[in-house]
Amino acid sequence: MSRTWLITGISSGFGYEITKQLLASGDTVVGTVRNADKVKKLAAQYPDTLDLQILDVTDVQQVQKTVKDAFAKHGEVDVVISNAGYGLFGAAEELADEQIDHIIATNLTGSIQLIKTSLPFMRKQGGGRIIQISSYGGQVAYAANSMYHATKFGIEGFCESVAQEVAPFNIGVTIVEPGGARTEFRYGSAKVANLTPAYEACHGFLKMLDPANGLAPGDPAKMAERIIESVDISPAPMRMVLGSQALSATITRLKERVADYETQTELAASTDIKE
């Protein structure tokens, strides 16, 4: 049975790979881009099943309009994938205020508005699936990536809460946490702050962003396949980690976090009111 998908940011990376595979299988995609030139070939190849929309997710009113128009035009949208986003590298002190505001507007507020606006339509149609593309950086934080982590930790908390709210309406929510992949996220779209010598020790990410130093291990096409397959899993998985390095780093960090919490039993109890 064919499905209709709404996906933000389909011009590159996971959005492009997911869209390409869905269209090849006969599904319909309402895909958003900021620049239609990047998907000209795809649009020409699938004129009847690719509904291309121009959208900058930092524009809240346009996000809301795009969602409403998609449901109005197609009747039902089975899956909404919040994919648009980017990375911002640099120590907190190196970041410009405009950079901070823009990544929050893109990665966090844009995703929240996309999901929030979709929910009443999914309730009315009797169900659906929300997929939020996050990162293992939504669980594991590294130096010189603070604002990216802020947006990903934030959207994961939002989605985990929303999943509980909408479960009674047959709406599933899945957070996808990919590791490093060979997409434009590292090798094209990543933004870098105005770096200063004081934080040179934190600038190891520059090596990672240079493809001459070796490419990331993740295969975007395989990751896209797993994301598409997750829609048929019931109940919806709360989280999906893609990439063995990402899973290893996540498990290590969570174990460290739990171990730290377990040392605080007496401290936590010392603040309780004794009746």
C-alpha cells in the first residue's frame, strides 16, 4: 500500500536519500527545500508523486501553511519526517548571537512547529507516524558543538513527551539518532564559528569536517532504508541509533551518567521532607 510522506529538507543528506527511495517505490512525497534547483532531476523524474514545496523552516507561519496545505491537498499524510537541520561548530564563547538564534530556529523551533501543526490532522485521520531526525549528539555531547547539542537534546525531550501525549490517538513518534554519515551535514552544510586561539584545543572538529582526512563510516542510503522500514514497526520505536560507533558512544555515555546518578542517593534523600 502506497503512503504519503511530508519531509523537510529533501535537497541533500537523509532527506534526499529517503525521498529518492520512496519515490522509486511508488509513494508520494511532499518534500520541502529552500532551493528547488538542487532537486530538478528528481522533480522531473517524478512529476506526479513529488510535491515540491519551497520552505525555510525558520519561518513559523510558512511551516504551518506548508503542513496545512499538504493535508488539504493530499487528504491524508501518513508520515511526517522532520529532517531539516544543520551543524554549528565552535566553542560557546566563539559563537555569534545570530548563529545561536538561527540554529535554534532551524533545528529546534522549526521541528517543534512542524510536529505540532501536524498533530491535529493526524488525530482527525485516525493515526500516523512522526519521525524526528536527531543525532547521537542528542545523547552524547562533545566540546565545540554546544548549540547543536542544545537543539538535539531539546528536540528529543520534546518528542519523548509528545509521544506519550499522542499514543492514544494511534500516532507513533520515533527519534532517529544517526552517527557520522557521508552526507552534506559534514561536508557542505556545517557552519563554523569565528574561531579564536584561546579555544584551539577544542578545534579538533576541523579535521573531521575535511573529507581529505577520511570519510564518515555511515552509509546514507542504508540509513534511509532503516528509517523507512521503521514505519512498519508497531509500536513505533522511541529511538533508533544508526551506526555502530554511534551506538557504542551512546551506551558508554549513558552508563557514565547512570553511575554518576547512583553516587547521589544520600544527597538526593537529604533534601526530602521527613514526615
